[in-house]
Amino acid sequence: MAEVSSPYELCTLAEGLDPEEHVIVTYWVQASTQTDMLAKAVALAVEQSSGTWTDVPYETEELKTGYAAKVVGIYGAPDHELIATLPTDDGQRDYILRVAFPWHNFGDNLPMMLSSVIGNVSSMPYLKVLDIDFPRAFAERFQGPKFGIAGIREYLGVFGRPLLNSMIKPCTGFPPEVGAELLYQAAAGGADWIKDDELLAPDIAICPLDERVRQYMKAASRADKEKSGKTLYTVNITAAPGKLKENARRALDAGANALMVNVAAIGLGALRDLAEAPNITVPLMAHTCFQGTMSSSPHSGVASALAAKLARLAGADLYLNVAPSAKFNALREKFLQIHHALIRPFYHLKPTFPLVGGGVHPGMVPYLIELVGTDFVAGAGGAVHGHPQGSRAGAKAMRDAIDAACRGEDLFEAAKKSEELQMALDKWGIYSETDFARLYTIDS
Amino acid sequence: MAEVSSPYELCTLAEGLDPEEHVIVTYWVQASTQTDMLAKAVALAVEQSSGTWTDVPYETEELKTGYAAKVVGIYGAPDHELIATLPTDDGQRDYILRVAFPWHNFGDNLPMMLSSVIGNVSSMPYLKVLDIDFPRAFAERFQGPKFGIAGIREYLGVFGRPLLNSMIKPCTGFPPEVGAELLYQAAAGGADWIKDDELLAPDIAICPLDERVRQYMKAASRADKEKSGKTLYTVNITAAPGKLKENARRALDAGANALMVNVAAIGLGALRDLAEAPNITVPLMAHTCFQGTMSSSPHSGVASALAAKLARLAGADLYLNVAPSAKFNALREKFLQIHHALIRPFYHLKPTFPLVGGGVHPGMVPYLIELVGTDFVAGAGGAVHGHPQGSRAGAKAMRDAIDAACRGEDLFEAAKKSEELQMALDKWGIYSETDFARLYTIDS
């Protein structure tokens, strides 16, 4: 029974760890000026891996070497070096911590990984997990998206422009015929992908899953003939895991060509189960409602860009990234971080198609293309179904805006050839950097 | 196609709703003095049920009547009535909102309920969901805990005193023999229930699930003979849902008499699937690590007492309530709210046994009994396995403290007859209201 030595010995600012054996977790932490951040960081690393608040005999140095997490970086922000520059007594200091967790502690078990990197410490009042760096060996345990951007473009036969998605509005409370009609109109008007609202339950009595899928897919194929294209329809199968697989099977049996789940509400493990199931042969969309319970606070929880990265790892083909618009006031820098987490190179994992939604209307399209290029899905629910001439005109207005913006044409010019676009611009206007600047002071 | 009327008509301060048809959700919201809270509350209610940010034709009054959520209470805190008493221009006002959701929108589908009550609005910067009131008809869809407090007491044959739990420490990194030995010692010393640490993964190579359960249960029955009692062992089966059921089956096949999951990491739906599975015939423990990602912020997410209520609804027999101690600095009032959510009358749902853990040691026992009585489990990991004379002595010290406190005997008096207790008190002291008051200014 080895005597437990000073925590500084094994767990602090470790160097030379095998990078393939560890995931590196980045935290933001705030603490009072009096805090010994070295000790606090080590306590966090030990507490979230092998140890507890008091020494216990079997926590030997050997065990710590193999299983304890190690602090690999403590960065003050700003980085004080002199007592004279410290804030006054009641001051707080901000830090970025980097902690290496041996991933054989949890394997590729995502709920156990979350329990380790942000389990009990999620109750610390000023700690937020910002990122996790995964080594190749860890990422290789995951299949990731089955389709990704390229696979979905291939299926639809649409290249070189943003896709158009329309979520059916109202969210719930209507029979399948109403939804099917709205789907038909939006798809015939030019929408590539129709989705259920995240609030439409699979088993709601007025619009049951099987009947909904049957009628919607029939409406989709009617629209497909008219537009000489294809339509993806993601049916919301969100439920407890046992029911989830059953819902997926029922949806596929009824002819669904894509599925949707509210990922934060069902959990990453449930998403992965679906994504890696061999019999799920259609794209999977992850809606992010409820994620705000973990990400909205600047001081706790899980950063939204990390949540996006994890959903990609778990296999989301499509992922909702809330538009940097007036509806939710998402910071543009966060919007872009989420976007990049979904599409940037990440070992063998295919890029996840970002759905940009939340208050999107035709007048926002040029702004979005300027921001992220053409590899995204423009999601418009209200702006399609709330168009003065109806859903079909609403979808056409969006598509005309997309096509014009891709040609580099001014929307007002384009609207001269499109009554639908003109009416949309009249109703909702043009969204520009200036609208954004009204909400935030930005430099550019 | 009805014209959509003013939102005030249908959704504001509705009265006379059928109480069996609605769940009532309580939110805290903060907004600037200039905000029209009536409009904002209605927007929230509509957005989270039937509608969107712009009017759409099919969202008829009929649909709203049946499917829109309705605001049933807006309470200023404080409650301003005169312009003269309002804060200055930059001021913020606090509100408690009560919103009634027709629960046929989501049925008893918990992920869909969460998506509705705190889905997209979880991205509002100053909104936290505090409580949900469930009507009987809704609660009756749930089985709740299979065992609860009475069932677990019955199984163990222990009445009239707090149970003693010990989590095995170190958390991870040891082979089954080491864990089995620690279990044996703690159980023989008087622990009623041994649990894996929440960080011990089911499939870690050094301590695989099946072998762990076999060796632990053998150690438990050795201890049971010595103490003439029974020992519950909750093995951590936390994993993605597909694997979860497999882990449960493997654990039961290997002889486990209880199971444990990290509920916030696997999701409430996954917990319920396990709890209501007819072939899971043992108590289920819900660990709350990762819940802090949703509850730590005072300004967003899900209040911890609501999370506890939901876990009880989903069927947790045992639930971790972090001690109001120095380790996590939980507010005593929050600790008590969680406690009450677990045990108070709730239709047919059995009370969930609260496990009070996190820095608990013998000197804290009288304080805890004074706070909540004897219907709780005292959870001690470090204080058992970190006892100077080892785990068996550590468990005995805890049991001696429990028995003394239940007799109303002073711990120092009791320690005269118990060397183990004396050594524990020497090492960790007595925890009292004063220690608590050192952290917070409290009135009592």
C-alpha cells in the first residue's frame, strides 16, 4: 500500500503523454484571486478520474500513472505574473485549463466519457467545458455520419448551391393531410428537404407516425415529378430509446427517406445507436432544441461547438445550427464555430450538413452565403408557410433568393423577375450586417 | 383559413383549462424593464407548442385552442405596479411564469416533453425551468420506482435508521479482486449498500463488468454471513442505450442485485426504459453527475429539484442528492428541495431513496439526520476507504455514528466505545451548522 504522494508529482503539467492514449479536454474556469489554481486543477483532474476528496490506500502511484487524468495546461486570461498586477481582494481570475484523460478509462462509451470530463464537476459554479481533442485511435471507434454533405447532395442530385429546407409550420396540432399538403407545396416550390417541427411528437393522436410518413412521401413524390428532383423528408421519431428504434423501423417501413431526432433530449448514445445501426439506411438529422439547457450559460455546461462536434462523432448527417439572426440572438462567432465543427477535417468522419434555421427568410440568404459559402442548408419554416401567397410561393421565393445569391445577383434585381421573392422582401426585408450590428457591437 | 388573431386572445392568462389535460410549467425569466412580458410570455407559449416567429395560415384559432400552450400566470418579483417604482433604464426585472402545455402534444414521451417545455427556449439567455406540475392522468402513464424506500428497506431488512452506502474508492483503475476486497471490508464493517463509482466504466479492460459482478457478489455474500444482513451492490452499467440493456442483462446474469446509471448522461428516456422493463427485477440507482451541465447556472437550464422529480417519475429507486457540504457547496435549501421531490406524496409513485453523498463522513451524520430524519442513505466513499484503519473500520465508524445519532447520543460519547469512530472524528472532525455558516450567511 503505497503512501499517496503530493498531487503535484503525478498530475500537474504532465508532458510527454502518449497522444493516442488521451483525450484532451479544455475548460474555462473562474476562481478568486486567492485560489491556488495549480492545486484546484489537479484536484479536478484527480476527482474526475481515479480519486476522491481524501486520500485512499489503493489509489497508488501506479494506479494514478495509468488512470488519473493529468493537467497539461493552465493558462491565465490575462496571464498575471506579478502580485502587483493582480485584481483586488474580491477579484476573480479567468483560466483556460487543459486536462488529459486516459481514454481507456471510458473507451468509446460516450455517456461515460461525458460523466468523466464534465460529471460531478459540472456542479462547480464557474466551470464550462469548451472542447475535447480526440486522437485518431479514439475517433476510429466511431463510424460518424453515414451520408454527410456529399452523400446527401448525391442523393438529391443538388450541387453548388445551399439546399433549401422547410420545416412544416404550424408545429403541431394538424392531421396528416394538412402536413402532406404543406409538404407538397413547399417541395414543389423548390424545397429540397422538408422536416417535421421538433415539437411534433411521433405518436400524437391527430398525426400518427405511420400515416404521416405514408401521406407525406406520397406528396413528396408528387412534388418530385413536378420539379424533376428529389425531396428528403425527416420525420421526427424522438422518443425514449426503446421506442426510438421501433419508431425508426415504423418510419422506414412506411417509406421514410430520412429521420430526425432531438439529440440533446435523447442523448448522444441514442443518436449513435441509430446512426451505426446497419438497418438504418437513410440520413439522420439532429435537432438541437434542449441543448441550450447545457450551453446557454457562459459559466457552466458544455460549449455548443463541442456539442456539435460530439453529434458529428455520434453520426449526425444533418445538424441544426441556429442562425445568427434576431430570433435567438446567437453570437456570430459561435455560429461559425459550430459550423466549422461540423465541416472541418476530422479524421475519417464525413462532414455533417449544417442546417441554418431560426428566423431565416429570403432576405437573409446573401448574408448567410457570404458568411459560410454554399455548403449549408437554408432552413425556412415561417418564411415559407407564412408567405402572403402560400407555401409554394414561399419556397419559390427562398429558392429564387438562393439562386440569385449564388449568381452574385442583387436580390432586388432578382425580385424584378420573381413576384414571390418581391413579396417576401416586402414582408421581411433584407437582413444585413447592419441588422446584426444593431444587436451587437461588431468591428467588421 | 382563419386569420390569426392577436396572441392575447387565446394564449394569455387563460383560466378554466382542464387540469387533467395540461402540465403546468414554472419558469424563471429575467428581462429588461422595457420588455412587454405579456407579449414575451405568449410568444414563449406559442413558440414551444404550435407556432413560430411569423403568422402561418394553418395555425388557426381552433388549432391554437387545442394545441397551443397557454400562459396561466405572470408574477413579477418584485411586483411593480407604478412606473415610478421601476428600475432605471438599464434595469432588469425578474418574473416567474406559469405556462400550461396540453400534454396530448407529447403524451408520456419524456424527450418530447423536454423538447416542448425547454427545447428551443433553452437558448434564451435568462430563462430557467423550475418545476412541472403533473396531473394524475399524466403520472398514471408511469410506473415510477419498482422498489422505492419501503421496497429497499424490505429487501435489506433494515428499518428506522439511515442506510449506509459506500462507493468504492479509488474510482477506477483497479482489478475486480481489489474492488471485491474493498466491498467485502466495507460491507462486513456495516455498509448496507456498495456502489461503483460513477466513473468506473462497465467495459474498462482492467475490471470487466461480468467478472466484477461475480467477484463482488461473492464478496458480498461472505460479508452478509458475517454481519447477518444483506448487501446491495449497484454495478455501473452506464452506456449508450443499445449497450445499456445488454449491460443490464449481463449484470443480472452474473448475479447483480441492483444496477446503477448516470442518468443525466444517458437521458431520462433510457432510465425509464430500464425501470419499466419487466425483466429488470432489481433496484435502479440514478447518479446525477453531468446534471450540473443543466442545473448549475442560476440563469438557464433545468432546476435540480425538477430533475429529481423527473427521475422519480422515470423510475429511479435511489437517487444521488449531493450533501450540503464543503465538497460541492450545494445550497441547503436546494438540497432539501431535491430531498422533498424524491420523497413527498406524488400520486401512486413510490418515494425514491435519497443517497446523500459527496464529502460525507461520520461527523456529518447527526447534522444530516437533524436535517432530513432517518429516511436517507448516508453515502461515504473517501471516509470509508480513507479511514486510517482501512475500509472495514471506516464502515464501522460510519455505522457507529449512524446508530449513535439515531439513539440521540453525542458522537464523542459514542466514540468512547468505538475506536474506529474516534479515529474518524480525529481525522475529519464534526460537521455542524457552523461549518455550513462559514460558507453562507444563514439565519438559523
